Amino acid sequence: MIKRSFFTLSQPMLNYDLVEPDPKELESIPIPPNLILLLNEPIDSTRPPLIKKGAAVEKGEKLCLYNDSTEYTISPVTGTLTFIDTYSDDFGNTSTYLVIKNDQGQTTKTDSAIYDLKDDIASADQYLRTLPGAPPLKLLAKDDVKINTIVITCADTDLLSTTNQYVTLKFLDEVKQGAKVLKRITHVPNLCITIPEGLNIKEEFDSIKVFKTALKYPSNLPAIILKDHLNMILPAGKKPEDIGVCFISAEAVVSLGRAYKTKSADFEKILTVIGKQGTRYRVKATIGTPLHKIFKAFSILVNDQDRIIIGGPMMGFSTYTHLHPVQPDMDIVMIQGRDILPEISDYPCVNCGNCLRICPANVPVNILVRYLEADLYEEADDKYDLSSCIECGLCAYVCTAKIPLFQYIRLGKHELLKLRAEV
Ligand code: SF4
Ligand code: SF4
């Protein structure tokens, strides 16, 4: 875990960016010779996996580790599995890392597996979890979760990203088609859609309720949408689904509609890339493409100690490797050059109060962080509202002492979950 603030000389604006009225076509990244897939289940060394090094895989083939696995990934190309190993993220969570050698070359025309898709959520969940946009099908298919409202987000959640606005502007009819599919397979009674103020689209969505979201960050975060538009307060430590609401991106809705039309999966993810000088590129890349292939396409040189941030300047996380692959839910990637990274700060809090004034969840961040620094996670939650944090990152952005508050909070939440799981 890097305990340093992401905010540096090139601080982001606190208003969301609007996509240009007439955006350029996407830059297409060639399908690479090797694709990397992450499978959300660790290898169990006591059992032989179903998928083995050297195995041939088909485009659209579902890959799982064991017969009783509930997690899977889908191969985006026809090729050969050349590597399989355990992968650990920043928090030590393990999953499985697969490398697939692409035997289909540059053609996107290779037939993808045809799925027996029925008009129910269980069927969609069997094949379509890894579509571009990562539709939350696993959540929607859970028997013990009752969803009454689905919110389609055309407004991007983090600053600098315009991925979902772009999708909405360019593929509006497909957003509407996908929404119909979503309604048909889930039977969820209420469908809503968030559109950023100023996005130039015709807002006719039949029975879908339109929420106009403000450009001021963090208006597009789920907790804020619940409060501002659905008049619901997200209780501390709860997720939107705990109060019957599910969020899905515009891109996921488009992918779902296409999948039901063709009975097969799409693998081209749209993402916003922000270069070291702040230049924005909008690309289309096959899921599994290592990020360095995208950087190379735009002549972005990634040096040792530069930082690659996945997920945006306010809520993103940094990855230590440019081999990190394009993931179904990856809307934005940005690079910070090593020359503008801040020194590791261990300055103490100067009690300026900035974090308290800006926190939308009224968390006493300045005191909370002292408990987190001392690894007192239960106390941080019981007395200082750790679980009330909605993870907007604003406190870290305004901290005078440049304390990496957000990273402490995330780590604290993770450690708290672990502690409670052990009880
Ligand atoms: S990230 Fe910081 S500012 Fe945002 S809700 Fe959490 S504590 Fe408050
Ligand atoms: S913004 Fe930083 S320095 Fe100011 S009170 Fe909060 S933690 Fe302390």
C-alpha cells in the first residue's frame, strides 16, 4: 500500500469534465499478442485446476478454476493459455492471473462463442459478468438481495473521466435498448438514469426517470445520488444494494443490450487515458490488453517511479506494473510523472480543519486518521465514523499537511473487515 497522497502539482479541478459536444472517434488499440485476464478466485494448490497451461481457448469461452467455482472470466480471443499463477493486490487479496496468447491475430471478426441466453438474470449472470462496463449481474442475481431501483449512470463518477458520457452521446439508442433488456431480465420496477447537467442529449427515456446531476464533484457518487435524487440516506457501512438500489454504468447497459442481440460477448472496452501532461485520449482496447500497449500507442513513456493510477484522480488506486491489464470496469487510467510526485509526507496534522469542512459525510477526519495511523480500526469506526466515509477522496485533496488521508481510510476499512471476519 502506497501511503502517499495522489495530489501533486497538477491538482485536478473539482468539477467534472463534460465530454466534447462532437467527440472524435475512439482510437483503436490493436489486439496484443498476449492478453492478461484476472480471475477473482485464488488457485487452491491442493486441487488440480480445470484450466491448465498449454490449453487451447476459444473467443468467448468461459474459464473457471474448478467445477464448483462461482467466479469466471471469459477469453476475449481464440488462443492458448500460456501462464497461470496467483496474483495479489495492494491489500493482499489473491486472485488468479492468466495469460492468453492470441492466435487470431488482429481480426475482431473471429466468431465468439454463442450463449444460450434466456430472459432471466441467472442466465445473464452465467455468461455476461465480464462485459465492458462490468454489469453487476452477480449482485442482481443474488436471491438474498432485493433490488427495487436500478440507476444507470451516464455521468462519470471520478474527475477527468468522460467514458460513460461518451458512450451515452455516441450510443444513446443502444443505452435505451440495453435498458429495456435490463428491465426485461431483472423485473426491477424502477429504472432511473443520471445525466450530467450540460450534456447535450435528448432526454426522452420512456418510463425511465432522468436525474440531472450537478457538475460539482462528488455529485455522481452513489451515496450522493441516493441523497440528492432518491431521497435516501446510505447508512454507515452499508452499500446501495442494502437499501434496494443497484448502480450500473451506461457502458455496461450498452454491452448487455448488444450481448442479448448477438447472443455473444463484446470485449472492446472504452476508456479515458490521461497522459503525463494532462492530455486526454479516448480509446477502445480489448479487455486483457496490458496498459503499456496503450501508453506505447500514444508515445507515453512510463519511467521507473512514474505512477499509474487506475480509476481517476480522486478515487483511483496506483498499480506498480504497466503490465496491468484493461479490466471490464476500468473507465480511466492516468499517469503521473515521477518528477511531480510529492515526497513521502509524515508531517503531522496542523488542525487546519479543511478536511472537516469539505467532508460530505461529516466524518471527523483529523481525529479519525490518528486512530488509523495507530492501527486502532475498531475505535476508528466506533467513535470516529470510519464506515460513514463515502470514499470521495476530498479530504486528502485539501489536506494542508498532505497526509494521505484517503489511503489511510481505505486501508482502515479493509483491515476492519478482516478483523471482523476473524471474530
Ligand atoms: S474520503 Fe474523506 S472527505 Fe470523502 S467522505 Fe471519506 S472522510 Fe469524508
Ligand atoms: S486537512 Fe489535514 S492538516 Fe488539516 S485538519 Fe485535516 S488532517 Fe489535519
